[in-house]
Amino acid sequence: MIQLILTLPVLFTLPTVFAWQLFVKAGEKGFLTLIPFYNLYILLKIIKKPLWWYIFLIMPFINVFVYMLMIVELVKTFGKDQLWEHFVAVVVPFVYLPFIGSKNEVVYTDPTTVEHEKKGPVREWLDAIIFAVIAATIIRTFLFEAYTIPTSSMEKSLLVGDFLFVSKISYGPRIPNTPIAFPFVHHTMPWSQTARSYVEWVKWPYFRFAGLGDVQRNDAVVFNYPAGDTVSLRFQSNVSYYQLIREYDRERVLSDERNFGKIVSRPVDKRENYIKRCVGLPGDTIHVVKSELFVNGKPNPTQGIVQFKYVVKTDGVALNQRVLDKYNITEGRMGNASGEWVFWISEEIAAVLKTLPNVISVNRMLENEGEWNSEVFPNSSYFPWNIDNYGPLVIPSAGMKVPLSLQNLPLYERIIHAYEGNVLEVKDGKIYINGEIADSYTFKMDYYWLMGDNRHNSADSRIWGFVPNDHVVGKAVFVWLSLDPAKSLFGGKIRFDKSMRVVK
């Protein structure tokens, strides 16, 4: 959040710099466009708007809309009244503002003395709606986007029902792969469960603008689900296509539309949005030992609240709901034996529960070391890993070269063919990449390792592997509202103590 506050003057200054000639034509000094914040004061004077507008310019997120409106009002003072002209001014001010400023015939007119063409109510509303859609689309594509937390994989760091803003300028905004799409929806039309909201006959390659920085270890990152390139429209991302073909077989999944739904592919920007914590950067070595995470051989502390699955045994007296509420225990169920309960809680809460008079024992549930869980990445018995005992594994970085063998190929095959677009084949015990025998591979992109803070209730990189750099959407920065889905509007639904907080 501090980064955003410090960056706002720069963001506002950059487009205004290109209005240098327009400032001069309006009777102001051109160099004033270079002075952060003060240039906005001069801009308000030029467009003859009340100075109390400045209040909105220092309000996060609202200021973006207000500034766009100011740019539109500026070009209107130079006779640019057409909707397309307003659109161009907002989208590419660095081109359009100096362009009209260089035209001798374009002159400044005091907006208080101009009688604009009267528009009917339909035209007024239509213009307002179109402009709002365009402005909001630009903002959510290149600056910030609102998200909702749907699952408990990040409890208690981020709660189900949290409404948060994700900064796309933190790591640099991407241009959309599918620029022609229905506004304000992701991959599916709002009135359908299967109709696509985008077209693919116009597709743009991956490109990311420069951002404020790079992904840092322990950032809460929003990204496109890597295994979401192919999905069943019946199960969506709740059960991945790759999990279905492992459990059944490819032939049946593709042919049995009645049970599995239609199987479709999606471009990167239309895959499901996930949020997890980045615990592994390119080049890092990840190792999970008895559920404890080590990065480069050292324990990895996180700013979030890490939870695990615990079995709580009591003397037969159930834990009182007031106790659960006191310690904010929201995930749990009855165990298999009498007086046994299963809770997803932090180590600190587990220690507190041990002190309760009716609690006999509190033990973390762990999968045994060396016990292979076929559902974890890379789904190969060569790597007998599970969610509690995983690795060690090196996270690939751009330019890193690794030897290839049939044994380690499962680690890298999706990178080679799905993420980096090569033709990968195995014939007669040999590996072929783009038709040539390969005994090594050099990565083109950086990759990341992301895990949920709720370690025993999170489908994360331990299940589907590496996250490519081109899948990274942005950084979760601010929770503006938190709603408890289990409560009514007047029964404490709004979690005031969890609203208006910075994401850690």
C-alpha cells in the first residue's frame, strides 16, 4: 500500500507531462506539467473545475476515475467533443495530447464561455455508460482489479468473503491475450455456465509492461491457474481436467460429455484466478519436511497465519461454540472416534487448545515420509512425495539449464510443451524436443512456487506444479470489505475488524 501511495504522483505526472503544449496554449507555463500534484492544481484551473475536486485526487482508486475525467475535460477545452476523441485521450494520452498540442489550428477556449451542443437524455446516458465502461476496463486491465476470496486456502490470512484490490502495476500489467471480450466478466457469460465471454480470432502474444518491482518471497499473489489451460465445463477448476484423466482415462473424459461436460481450452488470461503466497522464487530450492517449509535450506517464516490440520481428542465433552468463536476456529468437523474432532488451526491455537481442561491431546495430522501421494506434482512414482514431505525441488529460472532424462522429465514436461510451446515427444526411450534428440533443456521464463497459508486445505503448487511468469496477474494489496458468508446482514455479516486492512 505504501508503494501505491508513493507511486500515485508519478502515475499522475506521466500523462500530464504530455500536455506541456496544451498548458502553454491555455496561458500556463509548460514546465508546470512536470511538478507532481501541483500540475493537477493547474489542470483544474485550466478546465475551470472547483478546487475541491482535489480531494478526490488523493483518494485511492477514485482518483483514477477523476483524473481520466480531467483529461477528457482538458481536450474538450480544445474543441475535442467527439466520444472517440475522449477515448483516445484517455487510452493513449502520451500520443494524443502532444498531437493536438502541435496543431496550430487547435486553440484553447475557456470552458465557461463555450456553449456546447445540447444532447438528449438518451445520448447523455449512452455517452456516460460507454465512457464508464471504457474507463473501468482500462483500470481493471492495467491498474487495479477487485477480487473476492471464494475458498479457505489462505485462512486466516485472507478469509472467505474478503473483497480485495489487486495491484497490477506492482509487477507490471499484462496486455490481454484476448482483447475482444464482454466487459466485467472473466471467461463465461453471466447468464450461462458454458458460453464463452471472449473471442479468440483476435489473439495477442504475451507482453508485460514494466512494474514497480518483481514478485517477492511471501507476497500474496493473484495468478491464472496453470492447470486451467484445459477444463471440463461441468467441473470447471473444482476438479482439474488432468485429475480427471488420471482417475479415468483421456478417451473416456473426451467422449463422455454427459458425465464430464464439454472439454475446452482457455488462453492464459481467461484461466481461473487463484490467490496463494509465493514461497519460492526462480532459482530457489523448496523442501517440505513433516509439513514445515524450508527455502534454500532455511525455515521460511511468513507474514501470514499458517494453519494445519489437527486432531483434537477430548474426554467426551465437546468444545463449546463460544470457545471456537473466541479463538476464531471456523473450519472443523467431527472425527472418526467418540470425543474426536478435526480442526484446521494455527500452531498457536493448537497450543491454546491443549490447555483446556476437557482436551486430552492435540496432534497435527501428517502424511508419512516416503509415502507417495499420486495426486501431488509431478504425479510420478520416481518422486515419492506427499503434501507434508516434498522435494527438495529447484524452481526454474530463465536461462537455467537442466539435464533431461526419462526419470526427471515429469518435472519439466508441462514447462517444455504447455508453457514454453515446444513439441515434446518420447520415442524409443529417447526425448525429442521440436524433432531433435534432447538431453538437456534451457528455460525461457521464470517460474514461481505458490502455496496456501492453510497448508492442509489448499490445492497449490504441491498439486499442479510451477507457476509461469506469464500467468502472474498482480499483488493482493488491500481488503476493503470482509463479509462472513455464514451470517446474516444484521447478525454480524460485515466483519468490521477485518475490513479496510492491508494484505500481509
